[in-house]
Amino acid sequence: MSSDRPVPLLVLGLGNLLCGDDGLGAVAVHLLQRRYRVPDGVSVLDGGTLGLSLLPYLEEAHEAILVDAIRGEGPAGSFVRLEGDEVAPAVAGRLSVHQVGVADLLEGARWRERYPSRVILLGLVPESLDLGLARTPAVEAALPELVERVVVEARELGHVFVPRSSDEMAARGSGDLSHVYGL
Amino acid sequence: MTRVVVDPVTRIEGHLRIEAEVNGGAVSEAWSSSTMFRGVELILKGRDPRDAWAFTQRICGVCTTVHAIASIRAVENAIGASPPPNARLLRNLIIASQCVQDHVIHFYHLHALDWVDIVSALSADPAKTASLAQSISDWPLSSATHFAAVQNRVKNFVERGQLGPFANAYWGHSAYKLPAEANLMAVAHYLEALDWQREFIRIHAVLGGKNPHLQGFLVGGAATPVDPDQQASINMGSIAGMRDMIARARDFVTRVYIPDLLAVASFYTDWAGYGGGVGNYLVYGEYPEDDGPQPQLFFPSGVIRNRDLTAVEPFDPEKITEHIKHSWYDYAGGDDGGLHPFNGETRPNYTGPEPPYERLDTDGKYSWLKSPRYDGEPMEVGPLSRMLVAYGSGHPRVQELVGSVLDKLKVGPEVLFSTLGRVAARGIETLVLAERMEGWLDELAANMASDLRIHDNEKWEPSSWPSECSGAGFHEAPRGALGHWVHIEDGAIRNYQCVVPSTWNAGPRDAAGKRGPYEEALLGTPVADAGQPLEILRTVHSFDPCMACGVHVVDTKRRELARVRIP
């Protein structure tokens, strides 16, 4: 893993927590951190809809897994995995407003020739992007599976997430707002 | 007569739709519509007011700090909490750094492409570009080699068809006036600005934690500890780091952004005659300089009517109302009246056409934005309003810089009321803030030597609050005046209303038929080619629209959005 980048792997959750299934990527990374210890060399972030403001985080990563709501084949809650050249068109297709920002983010890194050496997009097909903190039942039910897929993907890239004990899961780090969002 | 529909007009988040009628090569009538329902208020009902900022922070993806700031101020105002000096200074630094970053990004990333022709940059002579750049600034990255490298990079992307952020623009449009060399210089600085913002926004990591969403907010103060000697706090080391970041930011603004702005503007002085708008300007004020109940503000609050800079009126929050005659909402008391945000209602009633549609029924309701009014009048908010109110109130540095910009462009103060004035005001504000930030940092360093308080604990517990209370939180976001109003009952939120900058600027007509600022500003805007309404984008973008900010939820039925059609 020879790279001048300080972060070997970035796991970046995307989407708006206030817009139903749109926030599933952000929710998934909160769940991931609750259930697993983040290994050294991995940065797990809830990027929300910050778009270009996420450029510093993306550019310091050698490889990146983006977690997001993705328009795709199959019913709501279906798992989608895209990689390489498939990623940019998927987020440029404007499933929701936040993806416009994600497209800017990826293009910004590309134009600056600071694109991570590998970008993988994992996500679920959403059902509703309407205002609300709750996900639809189909998406909510598929979230644990999405978290596991992220863990598997990271392992294949050489980063092992270790499950937390139930005591650990109950404890929350300072600055963790996930309980505020009902996660 | 041609009806032009621009949908959406933002390059980043947003569903803003402009319909304009073009007559004889100029806009004769315009309607501004937001096609997204906004209703974060509904999510907040019943919640703990101390948590509200964490939700409102997610309203807008572009300005993560601003809804957090307005929210904690509204709740503090309601419960009577007083943040200590360290918290005030930390907030000033957070707000100013957000504003400086946002303005630079707006200029290079969102707005420059309305003035700068990327494709023309390909035919520039790098050596002549270097001479041009060196003639306006001593910025070190101005060599012919540097510009040739940038040109090559652009060439590669264009040849591969990967225009990326530069796709969907009107390259070659007759309204582009810059020489090829100026275009190349601007493209080079566009790329440098991306680098610059990446470095500068690290200041937020120091101020609010290593998270893209700042975690340092707290009702009653700040959650980020300060202690000169503690490792886990904002200490003397972090002060030194921030001092360095602020100095670099000021350097870039002084030696790149402002010279570029002046260079570009000098080719577009005709735009001082377009985009004037309603001529009324509203500023809530920002950057408290002391800790009293009515603090002195670095950028003063005030109201200007009919472009009269000699008569800045005091701002009275009671004069704000929101109207819905042309908005997809109902009021219990009928459509013709206005409601103060404390009594605000958010009851959606969509009566528009089933999307996708050709055009809106602009005689009826046509936007998800309400129409905010001040004393019954539409008001422009944003950097131009702030600079005009500061200028009219005798702010010495603002007066000096406005004078100097007008001198360099060889124009009089009347040009401020225009599209170009908006662009210039944003640059002036950026410079004034980049200069002021170090002072707040010094004050923080001095204060924390003897005072480590970051929070007013006395009002933290809901048992210390009145059973019923209400408060307003005012903030100057990069895009303009932002207000949150909260009503708390038995420790929970009973009503919450946000009036955001883009609602002031992009809102529709009111019951009296008065146009909103976008609508008014577009009148008379020249349109050389109705199929490529670049000029409309210039004026709308000069306001820095942020529709994800003005409205919060997308209408998922509409997918084909990026299009311009001539019905």
C-alpha cells in the first residue's frame, strides 16, 4: 500500500438524514461505528450532503468506499455495488439533490489529479426521499446487510473491522450525535 | 415573445426554477420558483430544543454551520442563556471562516464560469497569461510554465470529453468578453482555489472536531474546550496553527481573489447596469464584539430602502412577515395576510401542475418558498446588503475598500446596486473578514489565559426554563440574513420556523403583486440567445442561490432537471 496519502481507506457515508431513505449512507456509517471497532488506517465519516467540502477527506485517502442511496435495478432495499468508471455517472444522475454535490466532489478530485486510486460505491435502492427521519421499512431492514457488505469490502482491501462487545456498543464517544437522530 | 425556463439554475444543490419572458432581447418579466417542499419545522416539533441545531445543521449541505448557529442562538434567546466570551470568539471564527471559504468557492467554482470561458483558455498564450497575471498581482504561481501546465491539463480533459464541473455551460457564447489569457488565468486560479479551500477549511477541524459536520456547538456556549496548556483543548499550539491558516487565507484573498475579481469585472462594467433588484436591503448583523445583551456588531444590522445609503434604519424583528399568496401553503387565516415567524404556519398545499410540466401557473401559487417581507417590502439579503449597510453606517474599512474598488473600476457608487455590485461586495466582505479574523484569534488567546469558561451551565437543565418561552436567533450566513424562531413549551419545541436567505431573495410575488428580489433583478437583463440564457444565470448566480438551503426536500417525481427549454 505505497501511497503518499495519510488515510489508507476512507469510508464515507453520504446523504441527508432529514430526507428519509436519502440518508441511508449516513445512517450506515453510524451503524458501522456502533457495531465495529474502526481499524487503524481507516477513517469512517458521515459526509452528509457536504459535497465539495468533503474534498480534503477524499483527497487524503488512498482508497475510498462511498456509501449512498443509489438508483438501480430491483426493489427498494436492493444492494448495489459500483466501482471505477461506473461511480461518477451514478452520482451525476441526480437521484436526489445531494448527489449533485457528490458529483462535484468526485470531479474536483479528478481535475486536481488527486482522485483516490480506487473508489467503490456501495448502497441500497431507496424508496422514498420525502422529508422525515425514518427510513422506509425495506431500506431499514437492509441496512445491517449493507453494513456487513462494507465490512467485507474493507477486509478485501486489507482492513479488518472487529465487532464490538455489547458493552462497547452501549458506550458512545464524545461528539457522537447519532442518538439525537434516533440511530 | 419567448418564455425561457431555466431549471435548475444552480451548479450545485438545488431545485430553483426561473421562468422569464424575453422581449426584444431583454427579460421583460420573471418568476422565481422553488420546486422542493421545505418543512424541517415539522421534524422539530416535540423535540428537545438543545438538540435542534443537530437537525437544522443538516438542512443545507453547502453551509453546515449556519443553521446550527441560528438555532443555538434562538434557543439561547428563548431560555436566557448567555454564552461566555470564549464561546463568542470561537463562534465568530467559525462563522467568518465559513463565510470566507464559501465566498471564494462561490466566485471560482460557481460564478466564475458565467464570466470565464474555459474553452477560450485553450487558445491562450501562456507567456502572455504570465505577463497579465504578474501585472495585477505578485502571486508567485504566475509563470508561463505554470499556465502552460494548466492549459495542458484542461486540454486533456476536454479531449477526453470529461468536462466534469465545466460541462453544461455555454462555451463560446457571445456574452463572454474576457481575452483568452484572462480566461486561462481564471481557470488556473479556479484549480488553486480548490486547493486553497481544502487547506483553509482545516480550521474547522481545529474549532469543531475532525468531522465534516462541526460538533463544537452547544446551546449556552461551545463544546470545544479551551486551555492554553492542555493537549485535548484549543491551546496555544492550535492558536498558532490557526494564525497560520488565517494568514494564508488572507494572502490568497488579497493576492489572487481580489485581483482576479477586479480583472474580470473590468471587462464587464456594463453589468453594473443590470440586475439591480428591489433596491431594499436587510441585514440582521453579525460578529458580536462584546458579551452584553445588545452587543456591538462588527457588521452592523440595518435596513436600507430605495437605495438610500444616507438613511440606514435600525432593524426591527417585529416587522418581518411571511406571505403565501403565490406559495404552495395555506394559512388558517387566509392567503392574503402575512404572519410573523413566531406565529408561522407550515401547512403545504400543492396546487401546481403534475411534474414534469412545461410551465407554471404564475397567476396562482407557483413556489414552495414563502414571500418574506419587512414592513411589507421585499428585501435583498446577502453580502451586498451587508456591505451597503456597513458603508452607510460608517464602517471605516468597508468604506475604504468600497471606495478603492470603485476607483479601480472607474465607476461611481450607483454601480453597487447591480449584478456586478453583488460580485464586488462579496469580494470586499471576504477581504474585510480575512483581515478581522486574526484579531478575534488574538482576543481568544488573551481571554483564555485567565478565563477557561466555554459554557453557561445555569440554563442547561430544562427545569431552569420558564414553562413557556420563545426566542429568535439571527445570523448572517454567507448568503444573507438567516433567522430561526423557536417556541418552547414544557421543555419541548412547540413551533419552529426558519426564514432563510434564499427565501428572502428567491421568494415569489406577495399578495400585493410585489416581485421578489430575483424576479425584480432579472427585469431588463439582456438575453442574446434565448436558447443559452447565460445572462439570466449571471444575475441569479450573483445572489449565490442555495436552494437546498431555501427548501429542504426534493420532489422525487422530477428527474429531468438540467434543461433549458424554449416553449
